[in-house]
Amino acid sequence: MPEDFAPSPSGPDPSGPSPSGPRPPGLTRRQILGIGGAFGLLTTAGLASAAALARRPAATGAELRSTAALPPPFRTPLPLPAVLKPVATDGTADRYEITQREASAEILPGLRTRLWTYGGTFPGPTIESRRGRPVTVTHRNELPVPTVVHLHGGRTPAASDGYPTDLVLPAAWPDPAAGPDAHAMAGMPAMARDTQGMADPRAVTSRLTRDYTFPNDQRPALLWYHDHRMDFTAPAIWRGLAGLHIVRDDTEDSLGLPAGPRELPLMITDRAFTADGSLHYPSLDPTLRERPGVREPYLAGVLGDVILVNGAPWPVHETDAARHRLRLLNASNARHYALEAVTDDGRRLDLVQIGSDQGLLATPVTHRTLPMAPAERHDVVIDFAPVPTGGLVRIVNRLGTGRTRDVMAFRVARPAADDSRIPPVLATDLPDWRRQDAARVRDFSFRAGRMNGGHGWLIGGKPFDPARTDVTVGLGDTEVWRLVADVHHPVHLHLTGFRVLTRGGRPPLPHDAGLKDTVSLRPGESAEIITRFDGYRGRYLFHCHNAEHEDMGMMANLEVV
């Protein structure tokens, strides 16, 4: 077992939290590798100097600049993703069908943008499900490359979790069983092969269609589904392969939270566009067939200069002067946000957080500024009652500059009665995992390094290899994991949620409350998380959800036995 994956004794970590600041220009390759070298020294020295790295700016990545004419903010109405209807249903389960296909949409006014979509729309259609009621989704791949679907945040059996080599092949794609050359053509680049030059021996591929079954045996929460193909996740999500999946239950429904038209799912992303409206992305291989990765200036992550909410640029939503529940998802590849709600006269409205990645908090937490890393979800309530009719409330990103400082706006159109409420106790079913119950403590480093003679992003000093088992845990075991980063790394754990125990040896931050599945590590920062692996046996993943980092090696295998 590699040293960085090994169990170790627990102890405090002296690194401190990093201050937020304006988004800087992208880090250069030399700076990234320099940070990685410095981080190696820090791990050797027990992180005694981690606070120095923690002062690095609060962003990782380089920004693409659009050449298309961009619209003014707050003119485009906010679209809401359609809710998908089941093709079959009975007393115990529902079945859905989604076709993955190319489509064209008017994202920027007067221009058409080619997208890769779930069901012809971006975002894809929303699946509304009930706790404990299984859902099977048949995905049909009519795109020009293989795909994989992962339900992010799902408590899912391994066969349906969307392992990166469990490909759904297009109809005309070469057969992976035909030999090494066909493996490369089947979405298994040379960097993905094991030491014998073969692709993942455990991969389960299918031709054209695949059924994914989600038991929904989990707390009600906002989940999302997206492509997870090995080495090509980032450009596939950038092209549009993302959608929402909401799990509900009767207990949550009875709380009196804002509902119906006052509950808004908001998928926040950033993109860049060429002059003809095409999506701009710096792929080394624009066909996404053989060569993974991005051009050198964007190795740390790709940022766009257009902020989209539900696929619309800087939209506006007309609303009542009442409480609204905002189901927020940061579906950006690499961009971080620090969200605020600001009125015309400069006042900041409270963002009352009621839920996190894995569902409702125990009690509400009030924020004025709410940070969000890629893949994180926050469930918040905003009360528009104090805003005068006709007033504008802007949702801004304090980490953005120029156009990326604005996200969207709400126009308060009319007074309204409001019988919703925010209960002082939201949930009583959060797990009570205790440090003393942990079977073991493990250390994991997330840092830049060398991979196959080039740049990579590594966990425990190693790039991802689907043929290697990195961590083995027992079904039902409770573990504490200590994570430490060189630059920003939002770390996502498949299958199970976790609680954040500490950041830099100190208590977790207010937005760490509740049950998480993604934790945002800031530069030079460490965090401890605790979880129980009580879902299913099989092969799962943990990885950085900066999608470019993920594609360049920052994933590891987790085997539950």
C-alpha cells in the first residue's frame, strides 16, 4: 500500500484556513509544479508550514475569453429544467429513458451553440424521485464517443455507479475486445492502461444502451448526474452532459419549507464561446477520441468568462416578495464561487442554509457569503419580503472579476402571502459517527506531480490506474480520512456521505455543516472527515472534482469488501 494511502495515528494539523480573495490569473505550469514540490516538503515536515500555502489566492485555473458578443446581465429569463416523466411505473419502482445526443440551442442571443445533451437539453431533464422507491434509467448513447453516467451523491450499487471504464459505446465504435489498438480507440488512452498495456480488466462495457438502477435508499437531497468517462469527464461536462436528480420524502415535505414555484433548482456553470456561438474549450483532441488533456495554460483547470444558470447567461427571475428555496449546484469544471445576495441599495440579504450535499442540516445556518466549490450543493432560503416591489436582488460571486462577478438576479414583482417557514430543527436523522469508533485513520495527499513524462495531478503520489486497488475498506467500517492539498482540490467520495471533523486542526467552517460528499480543500489546507462505509460492496472512487485535475490522474480506487 503506498505511504500516502496507509493508515496512520491521528493528531492535530497546524495548517490554517485560507482567507478568501479576488480571483487571480491562472497559475502557470512552473508555479503548479513548484507548489507540488513545496507540498512534498510540507508532508515530510508534518505540515508545519502549511499556513504559508494557505495564503495563496482563492482560485485554481486559467480563464478562457469569449470572442462572441455577450449579452448584458439580467435580461434573459431564468429557464427551469423540465421534469422527466417515467416511461413505466408500478407500485414499487419507476423507469425512465434518456437519449444522449447532439443538439443545438440558443444560449447567447442570436447564436446557436452545439451541445452534447441528455435528452436534447442543457441542463438535462430533472428526475424527481422518492426516498426508498427505486429508479431505473435507460441511457442510450447516440453521441460520437463512449459515455458513462455517474449519479453524483447517489447511494448506488457499484454496477450502476458509473465507474469511468464502464463505457456505453456508440453503435459504430470499435469492439474493445479486438486488441490493444481497439482499446485506445474505445476511450482507453495509453495513460489508462495497466503495466501489461491492457485496459481495465474489470471494465463492463455495453453497446448503445445501459440500465442504471438507483435504489434512492438515502436522505432526501439534490443530486446530479453527469458524464464520468475516464480522462474525458471535463470536456464532456463542458459540452452539456449534466442534469439534476432530486430525492424527496414525506418528512421533508411536512416541514413547511418554500415549495412549488418558490423552490428553484439552480445549476451554476461557467463557459466560454467563440464568435459563432460554439463552445470554446482547450482540448488537445477536440474529437475527444484518443488524446486526453488540455493545453498547457489550462492544466490547473478551465474557467469560462460567461456565467450560466440553468444554461442561461446571467438570467433574471421574476418572483414574489416571499421566501424562496434555492437548490444550488456548482456544476463548473474548476470555478469557485462565494455567493452573496445584494439589493439595489447595497444591503446583503441573509442566505439561510438548510441543506448540504447529502440533505437537510440538523438546524439552519445563516450566512451573508456562502462559498461553493465545484460539485458542492447548498440548499438555502432567501426571504424577498423586505425588498420593495420592482427591486432587484443580484446574486454575486465575490471571487469573480468583471463579468464573472455577476451570477443572476431576482426581480421582486409583487407582494404575496407567505405561509412557509424555516423550522428551528430541520432533521434528526444525521449520523452520529464518533472519532473513537473509527476502525482506522488514513492520510491522503492531493498534489501536482509528474505522470508519464508530463504534468499530472496525483493522490498519494500516484496517478489513477483502474487496474490498481488503492484502498480497501470493510463494509460497515467507520474511518477517519485526513486530506491535504497543494492548491484548490474539491474532494468527492463516491457511495457515502461524510462529516467534516476539522480544518487545519480547527473546527469546521459554517458551510461545512451537515452531511457532505464533496469537501473543498483550499491551498495548503488539511481537513479531517469521518464516514461509515455501510452502503454496498464493490469498486468505487474518490477524486478531485476539479474536472481537469480528475482527467489528469487525480482519482483513486476504493474497494468495499
